[in-house]
Amino acid sequence: MLTAGLIHYALNLLHISVHIRDVCVFLPPVFSGLTSISTFLLTRELWNQGAGLLAACFIAIVPGYISRSVAGSFDNEGIAIFGLQFTYYLWGSAWGGYVFIINLIPLHVFVLLLMQRFSKKVYIAYSTFYIIGLILSMQIPFVGFQPIRTSEHMAAAGVFVLLQVYAFLQYLKDRLTRQKFQTLFFLGVSLAAGVFFLAVIYLTCTGYIAPWSGRFYSLWDTGYAKIHIPIIASVSEHQPTTWVSFFCDLHILVCTFPAGLWFCIKSIYDERVFVALYAISAVYFAGVMVRLMLTLTPVVCVLSAVAFSRVFEHYLGDDAKKQSPPAEESSDEEDRKNPGNLYDKAGKVRKHVSEQEKAEDGLGPNMKSIVTMLMLMLLMINAYSSPSVVLASYNHDGSRNILDDFREAYYWLWQNANEHATVMSWWDYGYQIAGMANRTTLVDNNTWNNSHIALVGKAMSSNESAAYKIMRSLDVDYVLIIFGGVIGYSGDDINKFLWMVRIAEGEHPKDIRESDYFILQGEFRVDKAGSPTLINCLMYKMSYYRFGEMQLDFRTPPGFDRTRNAKIGNKDIKLKYLEEAFTSEHWLVRIYKVKKLENRDRMENNLGSTDSSHQKFTSKKTAKRKRGFVKNKLVLKKGKKVTKKSLY
């Protein structure tokens, strides 16, 4: 939002009239172009210019990044990957995932110290990065004092302190004997690490430093969120990544980037230590959580480009080898002292002209052409990812079928629901309903309010009568659900239903228990053998209402759920407090209207207007409570102990 606001302000300052909506819509594509440039710069620094061009092409078309950089995808990730890549090129800052960056860069410095690769360049770079980055990040109101008061940032601070101690000891190295220096070095590093560790523990115990968050624990213990924070575990982006997801998001690059990692490790130096750490850590985190595939995508593009570049150099570089490479200035003092043994960006020893002119045995030109063509064919496999609102399926004859049920349902809400109507749905669709239907939702994709989401989950998990009381208390007018039993859509609310139960059970354990929705054998079934609690709950009734009358084809009986591959257990569902308002063409989105019972409204009106005796009784009771409250306030002023019972 800050970036979009600054761009809008700058354009208007230059008298370029642009609506803020247009800035927001085109912000991700613009920054995706900048991401390609930053990826080129980073890869060129790690390997060579050819690999940089390949990496820029990969990041431009890889599905793992395109899904977050299309026009209209106004979210943090739209500019975050540019910030991430440019951070790794210049050491800067990025989005909420900056915790990954602010720990990866210190890890790189720490590993360099262990490898005895300390230099003035490392000291100046990290000290500048940490101090300036810390000060600038704290100027953002949303960040505030988090960089010095949260546990996620303590590793960066610890490495900063360690680097200062290490640099000071290196300064004393030339002024002390070897034995004295070794003793001082051991004591100094141990004392600095111990003092910092104890200080962090003390500040954490006293509350000055926030402890590790549940989201952090869920990265290391995959079962932590499911037990302690089910709302985090219920998010589809927080599920472990499958091999299919790896291939769909990265395509052939998932097979080639290990080769690029091997080439970097084979001829290692400081910058390649960083990319190796980045690749190893990103692979682990992406395997734990689907969402973190976004952080893996850039390094996969970089290392795959290195692999392809290395292969092309080997099979197409015969003519180039006969020419003398241009002399490049080395950044290391030792290399300058030994110009006969310099390394280029690819980690290969620079040979003298006489050595380069020697003929090398290799494959014939035909085999080289075949290998080159195969590599080019692999590069053509990458494809775009599909949008999430408009779905597509393929018929038996290969023709494509567009499923536009989401927009169809949101348009119906926009046209038919009162502008002040409140829609209850699972939080996954909250932003879409608010943005595309322009109607108020109870919960949305901002999942910080766990108790409110749990209340919606309780309503979906309860029977119709209990759910109606909750909906009336929340002034719900419509209920929207996603049902995929007709077309075989696996991402519907029945498949998400157990997460609704678990989140509701966390807040309301007396009313909702997950075990009630399973049969004795521990299975979750929607057929006639299913749990009575499940078959009578609101979500089951709304999903399968009138579905028992539908026969999808001649091979299956009426009421056959294609997603669960089962015939539903209750085909004759009756609704008492809800009425069907809209069902999309493919039954993907179903909307129900909450009834306002006439006899109940009349009873409430009568109680409010005609029952004078009830009003008198209520007023006397209220007055009595007020007198008791005033009396208890006086007792408190006298300093006497007041029990909870006396307050009532």
C-alpha cells in the first residue's frame, strides 16, 4: 500500500493523472518485470551473463511466480519477490517474509566465519546492512520495534555482535603473540556468545522480547499447528507440498536446479556459499508449507539457469574457447598477487592462451546438436498457471469447458441481495465476496480473529436449530457454501469441513467434538454409514439439499457425490430455517437465505409493546441490580473485601 501510494503521489506530482485503482492493478506486472532484472543481476554475479539471461527468462514464465504477479493481484507478494531478489543482490529489505531474509543473510555470514572466510568486505557489508536496515525498517509504523523485540530477529543481532567481536580480535591478532591471541580469541568469542544468549533469555522471560510465534513452530514441527493452532493448519497454503505441486509450479526446473547447485558447490566462493544456503533452506521450507514455494521459485530459476548455461557452454563453446577471454579484475587481494591462477565467474581456472588453443577431445558435431536441441525442448515445457476464480475443465474429446460459477454467484449477490445484507461463509471466500459482490461478510482471509472464525465454524458444524440461533445473533441474511459433488471439485467445503470442526472445537470444546463426526472405525463418510452428527449438521444439509434427486449419468445412482465417490446418506433433506436462494450452473456455489420466522417476530414485538407486567418486572429487577452495584461500589471505597457473590 505504501508503494502504490508513493507511485500515485509521484505521478500526480508530475501532472500525470492516474487513478489509484489503475496503479494497484498494474503494480504486480510492473514489479514482475523488475524482478526479472534483479534476477538477471543476481545470477550474473553468481555465474555469468548468459546464466543471468536464462534466469530472467525463467522467473518471467514460471507458474510459481506468475500466480502472484498477474494484473490485479494486489498483495504483498506482488512486490515482495522483487524486494527479495534485489535484497540478495544488494542486501536490503522485503515483505512479511523478510524473516526468512533477515535470518538467511546472518546465516551466510556465520558460515563464512566458520569457513575462515572473514574479510573486511564481509564486515563492512553486514554491518552496513544490519544498521541501516534496522533503522529504516523501524520507521514503518506497522513494523515499529519488532526488529529489536521479537525472537525472529535475535539471530541477526547475535551475528552482528559476534562479527564485531571477531573483527576486534582480528585487529589484535598482529599485536599479540600466537598463544595469547588463541586464548583471547576463545575467551572473547565464548564470553560474547554467552552474554548475548543469557541477555536474550532474560529479556524474553521479562516480556521485553516476544517469544517464537506459532507460525514459526509450525515450520519445524509439522504437527504443531494442527494441535495448537488449527486455523493455521486449515489454510490450504499451509499444507505440506506434494510432488505434483512441485512440478506444477516449477515444471522441468525442479529437475535441473540440483545440477546448478552442484556446479556452484563444486567451485565454491563467498557468493556461492550464500546461494547454496538459500537453496537448501528454501527447499526444506517449501516442502513443509505450500505457500513458501514462492521463496523457492527464485533460487530454482537461478540455479537452473546456471545448469543450462553450463551445458550450453560445454556443447556450444568450442569457438569461444579458441579466443582469449578478456582480463577481469579480481576482487580478492590474494588473486591479484597470483594472476596466473585466477578464477572466472563460472569457477573455472583462467588458462593461458597457449593452453586454450590446445584441441580438446569431445563429442561429434551431430551429438552436440542433438543435446542442444533436447535442452531447448526442455525449456519449452514451462507454461502459465490458471486463475483461481474462473476454473477450466476438459471434456473427453479434449475441448475445454469454462466454469464461471464463482463470478456468477457473486453477481447474483450484487444484484439481488440488499446492500446492507450480511453473508456468512467460510473465511476462504471473504475477500472475493466483499470485492466482487460488494456485500458484508462475517469472516474473511484476514485470519487473526480466531474466535469469530470459530463461531462460524460452530454454526456450520451444528444442527440447523442451533446454527439458526447463532446466525440470528450475528444478523446473517445469506449463507454461501462451495459444493463440488456435481463436477468433482475437490476444494469444496465438505472437504474443508473437518477444519471448521477443529477450529470450532478449540473455542467451544463443550459443544463441538471432532470425534462425533467420524464413525466408530475412525472414517469420515458422507454415505448412509456416516456419523449422525455429520448428516444432521448445517453444512451437510446445505451441500446436499435437492442433490438426492439428481442423477449425473446412467452409470451412477441419484445422489452420487463425484468428489467423495459415494452415494449420500440422506437424500430427503428438509430445511426449516433456511431456503435456497441461488445455485450456480454447475452447483459449485450455493446460496441460502436465512428465514425470519413470523411468529417469533410477532412474539418479540408483543413482549416489547403489550406486556406491561413484564416491563414492570424487568424495570424493578434492573433497578434492584443498580442499587446493589452502587452499594458494592461504596463497600469498595471503604476498603472491605468484596466477593464475586456479593457483586450479584
